[in-house]
Amino acid sequence: AGPPPPQDLAGRALVVSAGGTREPLDPVRFLGNRSSGRQGCAIAAEAARRGARTVVVAANVDAHVLAGLEPEGVRVIPVGTALELGEAVRGEAAQADAVIMTAAVADYRPATVSASKIKKRGMSRSPDCGATPARRVIELVENPDVLTGLVADPPRRGLLVVGFAAETGDAAGDVLAHGAAKARRKGADLLAVNAVGARTGFGDVPNSVVVLDSDGREVVRAAGSKAEVARTLVDLVARVLDARVQDS
Ligand code: CTP
């Protein structure tokens, strides 16, 4: 073990959302995503080690990922859907100094949730689905944007709001261009942008993030393991919170 971590978050309360929401279609199926919750849990563990009272709002995070939080004294609130996550985050944020939204929140949910298992309909006669496989349509409705809601209507004065954006480059622009546009659109104090592709970002692989301010300007870069990225981000959060106290 190295030297004890600085207690630069002593007396602070942090909320971290982690994992990926699941939006039910019926009792056995859902629309979900591949977010593991590892980055959020690494941030929460680091914040707790540095003295913050820390709670993780965990959307479908595996028990073995959550296991790392218990020794650090992090409280865990398990949630399933985007609506549940939003309610838990807002509730906790009312007593917090900062909210870090690492969770991958579903932008849409199925418009209706069937009380019983949805049956396969219109089975084609040929076992290989025939030349034209049958199609089904799932209607979706928009979920509230939790992050934007925290910015527009903060549950506590002076709340520091940090977002995460997983981006891929495409014809419309590179990862950073998309990230900067999102930073301005979302208006969070800080937005950590990370490039995701087939082999980066999600899962147990090294990360690389660029943190932007609400004008889309670069504040800091972090790369390495999720623990290293967590350290850099927690450093930044501690610095920004300290600066706010001095300002007020
Ligand atoms: N987020 C949120 N509520 C939502 C969707 C996203 O709070 N309904 C938060 C995420 O936790 C993350 C940030 O917003 O901190 C960015 O999420 P992302 O999915 O990249 O943003 P979107 O607005 O959904 O952008 P895109 O058009 O790229 O899907």
C-alpha cells in the first residue's frame, strides 16, 4: 500500500450514478446497454477513500463490481430503469455537493410494458424464416434527461454536476467535436468524454477521457485504468468544490 490518500473530500457528499438502465418490455425482456458500472464504481471508491460521504445509484451493476465499494463504506442504491435512477439521483442530490453521472441512461423506454410474456406472432411456415422474415415494431417514449434536469433545476444550490459521454466518431464529426457539442447542449459543469469503439471504453479495458467545461473547452485529460481515470476526475472535482467555497 502507498501513502494514505489526501482527505481533500472530507465533509463532502457525492452521488455517483453507475451502470446501465434496463427498460422492461415484459416480465422477462428489456432494452439495455453494455455499461458495466466499473468506471462509476471506481470514482465512488476513490471519492470515499478521500473522505467523501459517497452513494452509488447502481443500475444493474454486477455484484462483483459492487463488491469493491463495501470496504470503502460506499452506500449503494440499486435501481433498474431510467425513471427509477432519476428519482434516486434527485433525492440523494438534495443533500450532496456533487453528482457524477456515469450511468448509461436509456433515452427511450417501451411505450407499454406487457404484464405477461409477449408471444411470438405470425410464425412463418418455413423453419429458416422464409425469404421475408416477419417484422415487429416496438414503440418507444422518451425518458427524462436526468443530467439536464439537475442543471436546469438543481435540487441543491451550488450543486456540481458532472456528466459522461461515450462517443464514437462518424461522418458528422470526430469524438471531441461531438463531445463539445454535447457539453454545450447539456450544460453540466463538466462533461467527461470518452471514445468508445469495439475495444475501448466499455468493459474491463483501459479508458481515455477528455473533460470539457460547459462551453466545450478542454479542462483536463485522463488515461489509463479506470482507477487512474477515477483519480484524475476526483482530483478535479475536489479542486472545483474547493474553488467554489472560496468564491462564495
Ligand atoms: N443522461 C441522463 N439522462 C438521460 C440520458 C443521459 O442523465 N436520459 C446522462 C448520462 O448519465 C451522461 C450524459 O447524460 O452523463 C450523456 O449521456 P449520453 O447518452 O451520451 O447523452 P445523450 O443526450 O443521450 O446523447 P446521444 O444523442 O449521444 O444519445
